[in-house]
Amino acid sequence: MYNNSKIIRTWKGWTTLENAPVYEALLVNKVFPTIKKNGIDGLEKVSIATKTKPDEVEFFLRLQFDTMDSVRAFCRGRF
């Protein structure tokens, strides 16, 4: 039987409307490239979604792993 299970680790953050473009640029230009550069085995995908609210922007990050061992390696045992 084929097991197509994935582990999804999520993170949420909020910032002001004014700071949202700077925060998104930080994620896209620094955080995600650093994660990719570190080459975590089993990290298959990183994605970001945003939701604009009246006085803030919510960021939702989704990291997809193939095994719990991959999650442990990414978190360095802190999860």
C-alpha cells in the first residue's frame, strides 16, 4: 500500500498594515532562502498566505515535510 502522508507545520504571525510589505519581503528574501540553503532533508515545500484585516495583516506559513524525523531536524528537537 502506498503511503502518501505528509506532515504540515504551520506558523501564524501578525503585523500592522504599514509593516506588512517589509515583513513579507523579510520572509521571501531572507527567511525562506536561509531555510532552503540549510538543506533540511525532507522539507518539501514552504508557502505563505496573507489575509488583510482592517488594522493588520495576518501571515500564515506552511511547511510540508515527508517524515517526523525531518520535522525534528528542522526544529532541532524543539517541538
